[in-house]
Amino acid sequence: MIKIKSFNELKELKESLNAQREHIRIIVGMATCGMAAGAGEVFDSIAGEIMRQGLKNVTVVRSGCMGACHSEPTVEIVKPGEDPVLYGNVDSSRAKVIISNHIMRGEIVEELVLEKNYETASLGEVEQ
């Protein structure tokens, strides 16, 4: 239980909770296929750009397989109150565009967005 002793403590707690609610996560797929395609450099580029821009409400994290091996490196943006966006074929320069447009201006970089609603064929349906 939190004991609040003053109005200022209450105000600080409210600001802290609001900041957490507005926190943006950037997830970089770093499974074997992602690493082979350059995900390590993409992660470093994103982390560096977040630091350069002084973005305090953004966290970049590593993930395992995101299921889009054909489009590695992949980067997912999770913003509170919005649908997640999965980007594919991201390199260091494209990562900076994603930070500049999507994170800072709220504009999705449509040409890099992966189609999320695709179906895979079962083994019986694959032609030999």
C-alpha cells in the first residue's frame, strides 16, 4: 500500500502513472533469421536514435521470432491506444525514418508495413 503524505506526492504519482500509460515500445525481432539479416545493427540504430532525440517515453527491446522470416529484420511499434504496427525489411536508415515519422510525428511508414493477415498453406496443400 502506498502512503501519500502530501499533495505534491500525489501529483508526482499521477504524473508517473500517466507517463507509464503513454510509454511506447519498439520491439526488434532478433531470432536467428533476424540476426543474420542485420537486426543487431537495426537495434543499435534505433537505440542510438532514441538517445539522440532524447525520447524518454520510448523503450527498445529484443524479441525472438516474430513469424516474418521472409521480411527480416522486423520491427514492431506498440503505442498505447493504437494497433501495433509491424515493419519489415528494416535497415539502419529505414529505422531512423520509422523513429522520425512514426514515433515522433505519429505517421505510419506505409511502404514498410508488413501484411499481417496472411494465410499459410498446410503441408497437404503445397504443390510438389
